[in-house]
Amino acid sequence: MVMKASVEDDDSGWELGMPDKMEKSNTSWIDITQDFEEACRELKLGELLHDKLFGLFEAMSAIEMMDPKMDAGMIGNQVNRKVLNFEQAIKDGTIKIKDLTSPELIGIMDTCFCCLITWLEGHSLAQTVFTCLYIHNPDFIEDPAMKAFALGILKICDIAREKVNKAAVFEEEDFQSMTYGFKMANSVTDLRVTGMLKDVEDDMQRRVKSTRSRQGEERDPEVELEHQQCLAVFSRVKFTRILLTVLIAFTKKETSAVAEAQKLMTQAADLLSAIHNSLHHGIQAQNDTTKGDHPIMMGFEPLVNQRLLPPTFPRYAKIIKREEMVNYFSKLIDRIKTVCEVVNLTNLHCILDFFCEFSEQSPCVLSRSLLQTTFLVDNKKVFGTHLMQDMVKDALRSFVSPPVLSPKCCLYNNHQAKDYIDSFVTHCVR
């Protein structure tokens, strides 16, 4: 069936099927199937309609569409289970939106962290972070810990995406910034999200203290297990809050915020051992035996976004393991702490050496971008205070000391000479 809308649709029903979208939308739909087929009969075999909106690229895409070998969106038709979106999963009872247990929270949070890292390593958001159904619409979540965490992950992705795009220090295959129409929690402020995470963190800390063993008291195994699980959730929520706060700090123009971020990274590093030691407390993913080895667990559906992908060769985004996740975060923290040290440098030559040494470590796209945007705030001023032209002139004075830049030389006040040096410096900083 071919349908035509009389007015342009909004993005609110992007994840619905055509019948559901027609029912939900107020748009007036017209069935043009017969007209479409009659128009197709006028084309000869091998003939294509050439329109200003239908060129060679669109023609090749049309040929590839619905071909299982060429169209990634067709993978969903090859599994023996029904692929549900968030709303459908809630109605079907296959996903919990309230009263999540600690093992469920731990497992979901760890898998979200793994998806976040896989996205930073070059895969698409649709195949990584947004395979978590909770991220699709946190407003539906009634569990405070899960809701705060989902919003925190969205904010982390949004700020990281903004930083990477602004820095522009990546190749096309290094990073995919497309959001596929997902809302990145823009209706909630960064301060509100960090506040929600802090509230959950405080609540979990009270539970950790209440289940802590007291001296001389015989320990109940169930209470001890609850204590360990509460501590695991607390560590993950606090780590999420710190990571988000650090990224927010890098959006500020003041260099003092970078120094604060460095202190927070030290706190985040201290949490990694607790996260690593409690990985076994979380629920584990089960391999989907119906098609491939997609990990399936509550709250995740690897194929939910397949139809959002362009018609390309089916590419499976292999989510990293939880043990690798902790190791990656450890290295990321070290890199971000190193980035924070650049604000202590005042000489352009020292800064260039710093960039070279940092690049030799093959840093990830996020840490590269943070370094670039910290050095050149809004691509204009060095550390947000010094003009790049002044930095180049200072470097010239200290390195070769040309007479035209010396106040004691008569050339210093020569207008023609100043025009030449200004033109030279301007070309240097382009």
C-alpha cells in the first residue's frame, strides 16, 4: 500500500509502524496505490523516472531497499520473535518501568555503559545506546534510579556529540553523530539531571549505610548481598553524575572549570574498582539463538532501530564486554586528566609539544575533541582569553626575536612593517 499525507508529519511517531502512525496522527491520509501502479506501467523495463528529488543516489537506494543482502533494515524480518519498541514492550509486560531490583539496575547500567563506549568507538547511536529502550523516552520510567540514569546517559551523549562536532578532529568513519530523530532530553536542563542523579545517589548511600555490618554483630548473608548490590548501584549512579558534570565543566569558558573537572576525574577513577568488583551482581544478557548472537536482556532490543538505518550492507555493532568497559573508562579518565593539564601551559611551543605527545597515544575521539575545544574555545581564543595572533607573536619573540616585534626597534612603530607582520600572523592562524 502506498499512502500520501496531505500535511507534513512531525517526528513524534517515527518509531511506529505505518498503521499505528496513521491511527495516532491527525494527518489526513489518501490511498494512492492505484495511481502509483498506473504511473509505474508507463515506464518501460529498465527505465527510471528522473526528477530533481530523485537522482542516481535515490535510484540506487530504491534498488537496494528490501534486499536482505543490501538493506540493514530487513534483518528484523529474519528473526523468529516480535521486535517491540518501548511503548509496545510496556504494554506487553516484557519491560519494567518501576520497582526495578538492584541486579536489574546494575545489569542495565553496565550494558548502557558498554553501548556508550561502542558508540564512541565509531558505531551509530541507533545500534548502540538506543538499543536500550529506556533511553527512548525516560518520561515513561517511574523508577527514580532508572529514570535519572537514562537522562544522564542522554545528556552525556548529547554533550559528547556537540563537543566532537565542534572540534572537528575526526574522520567520517571515526564517529557517527546522527541521532536518527531521537530526542536528547533537551527539555530537561543539565542542572536538573545532575540533581536527579544526586538525589538517587544520596538515597542509595543511605541504603548502603543501613545495610552495613556492625562490629560484633553476626552477619546475615542476605543483608550482606543487599549491601553489596546497593553499593554497586551507588557507584554506577555516582560515576554517571561525575562523568556528566565533567563534560558540563568542559562547556564553560573559564579555565577554573577545567581544574575542577580534573579533581572530579580522580573521584571517578576511585569508583572503577567498586564497579569492576560488582559486575557479577548485574543480570546477564542471553544470546538470541534465533538470529546471530545479539545479546538480549530486559530493556534492550538490538533490532528495534534497524528500519532507521539507511539501506546499506547489514552491519552488526558488536557491543564491548563489561570487563573491557571498566578498562576503557580507566584509560578515558587518564586521558581527560591529561587534557586538563594543557591549561597550565603558557608557551605556544610547549602547547604544540603537548598536542604531539598526546596524539602519539592514539587518543579516542572524545578526548581529542576535549583537548581541541579546551585549547581553542569556540575556535577563537586560546583558553578563552588570549588571541591566537598574540600567542604566535609571543612565540616569535621568544624563539627568533625579530626586530619588528621589539619595542626598542624603530620598525616596531612602522605602519608598513606592522601591516606585513599582521598579515603574516593572520595567515599563520588560519
